[in-house]
Amino acid sequence: MKLTISYAGFLLLAGALLLAVMWVFVLRWLPDGDPGSIQRRFGAVIITGPNRADLLRGFAPAVATALAFLLVFGLLGGWILAGRMLAPLTRIAYAARTAANGSLAHRIRMKGRRDEFRELADAFDTMLEQLESQVAEQRRFAANASHELRTPLAISRTLLDAARNDPARDQGELIERLHTVNTRAINLTEALLLLSRADRGSFTREPVDLSLIAEEAAETLLPLAEKRQITLDVTGETTRTVGSAALILRMVTNLVQNAIVHNLPVGGTVTVHTERRHDASVLRVENTGHPLPSELVPALTEPFQRVTERIRTDEHAGVGLGLAIVHSVVRAHDGTLDLTPRPTGGLLVTVRLPGTPRAPSPSGGPVDR
């Protein structure tokens, strides 16, 4: 709008100058109300008076001078106006070059009226904030992953050095400990690959029945629940969504396993419930357990964060990526994840995924497709 008004103003000014030139250098030459110089023929007005040569001699130099002035005035005024109105683009370009050089901390923070340039600058600042946050998260994740992978490798090297220095040591014990350490390293690597796949969103979307996946995950982890004397219940209705069946299965499995591992020592319960609520498919995993402070809940979905203590030699001790994978899978499926501590102890996890539309049934009611 500002560009349009400015350029229209310059054109209006140029037209006014041309009319002024016509009035000063042309119209004053013509006779004013001389009947002998004005004739009307067929409705047209014919002005006679000065000859063409006199008009050209008086008007041509004035036109040339006016055009030269308009050219200089237009170039100078256009340069000043364009420079002032496009100055925000210079600041945005500088911020883009700064970001390209690796510095994501610079912000434009443009002030003034909210016009197109202000909206562009604000959008660019938002993009820089997101990029800076993602880069910092990736760096932190890479550092944590390196540390976690270095630990089992260092343990393996220590065990091998001890076996080399003590040939009489029990080989069976050494093999068993190496197997445990290598299993942990393999599980960590697989979890990292799965987390990367979920973050990229590189998977094929297909119809998925969340209730069947919940039953499959519960059946797989039932021996672990029985071993820990945990009651595992799966309830709910057919709940359909769209996504990767493998990733959603891993998400539900991680939630159920987490609920079992972080439960009461004896006599705890885990409830898995699926339902359709409006246009969303809802999965709830609720478990008993020790009270969890609410301020620690946000850290549960951070990679390699182990808020609760447990025995590290447990076969299901995990690698600190369980809920981080759940969060990434939910985010990749355009869903939401809510973690709520139970007043009596334990945790309630609610996952909401986009549901599939309901098709009308022959009786007129909605039915899942």
C-alpha cells in the first residue's frame, strides 16, 4: 500500500508539473476570448492565432527542460523513497547472512506499524528461534548419545582388559557381562535410529486400529507384568487413526513397559484404555507407583533423562529414550502427549492422535471406517 501510494503520488505530481508547464508556456500564448481567433465548426473548437512555428519555438525548450527536471526529480525521489521503504529488507537480508554464517542468535526485532515488512521480520525471527532451539536440542542430543554409547564401549574394553590381564578368570562370567553390555549398546542404537526416523517423519501412513495395537503390546509385555506381579488390563473400543503401525506399536509398547517398570514393587496395576473422542483417537495408559513431583514431569520426555532411580542391571532398565521416542512418534503423527501425575502415585499418560472420519451406517448412525 505504501509503495502504491508513493508511486501514485509521484505520478500525480508529475502530471501537475506537466499541466503547469502547459499553462505557463502554451496557454498564455493563446488569445483570450478573441472572436476572430475562435471558430466553431461541427461542434469542434478551432483556435487560430499563433502559427505552429511560434508554438514550437516557445514550447519545445520548456518541454525539454521540464522532462529533464522530472527525470532527475523522479530518480532522486524514487531512490530516497525506495531506500526508506525497503530498509527493512536490508535488515532482514543482514539477519539471513548472519544466520547463514552459523549465528542463529541475531534477531531483527523490527518496530513500528504492523505492515508486510513487519510481518516478514517477525516470521523470520520466529524461524530463527525455532532453528536455534532445534540446533541446540540436536547438539545436546548428540552429546548425550555419544556419552551413552561411550559407556558400554568403555565397559566392554575394561572387561576385555581384565580378561587379558587375568587369563584364569571365569570366562562364562565375562561372556555374560559382555553380552549384557553389548545388548544395551544395540538397544540404544536401535532406539536412536527409531527416534531419528520418527523425527524425520519418513514413514508411510496407513489406517491403524489403536485398540488392536494396545492389545498386541499388552500381550507382548504380559510376562514382564506377571514377573513383577503387576495387573495389566486393556479396555476400550475400536479406535482408528492413520499413521505408521510399526511406530505406533513402539509408542504403545514403550508406554506400557514404562508403566510396568515404574510401578509398585508388588500388587501394582496398569490400565490401557482406548476410545474415540470427537475427531480424535485417544489412548490412556495409567499406572500405580510412587508419587511423582509435578515439576519433574516436563523432563520425562527429554532424551536420556532418568527421573526415577532403578537398578541399572535390570534387563528392562532401558536407555532413557522410552518417553522421548513416544513424544517424537506422537509429534510425527500430529498428535498431543499429556503426562499427569496421579495424586495417589504413578502416572497418567494421554495420547491424542487424529482420528479417521466416520462413515454413515445403513441405519443412519456414524460408524468407523
